[in-house]
Amino acid sequence: METKKYSSWLRYLGITSQLLVMIGLAVYGGIWLDEKFNLAPLFTVTLPLLVLGITFYKLIKETGKKNKNNGSK
């Protein structure tokens, strides 16, 4: 019972860590692309928003799958 509780926390901690790393890389890549193509904040704003959208889609898909497997919980 304890390991199940910790495994769910660790899974969400992993998702959070992935989100933070991906947003950081998207901001860094956006700044680099903006400097390279001389486009003010276009990529710096667009890439992190794209990463957030994809991550939330994956999160909703994963939690919906968990709910279907566990019944109505």
C-alpha cells in the first residue's frame, strides 16, 4: 500500500520535472532562434506555449487512461 502511494507521487514528480526541463529548453531555443532570425519575441513566446499545450494534452490523456483502468475513481 505504501509503495503504491509513493509510486504515484514519483510519477507526477517525474512529469513535473519533464515539464520544467522542456519549458527551459523551449525558452532557450526560442531566444536562440529569435537572435538567429532577428524576430523579436516570436519563438520565445511560441515554443514554451507549444510545449505547455503538448504536455497538458499528454497529462490529460494519461490521467484519463488511469481513471478508465481504475473505474470511476
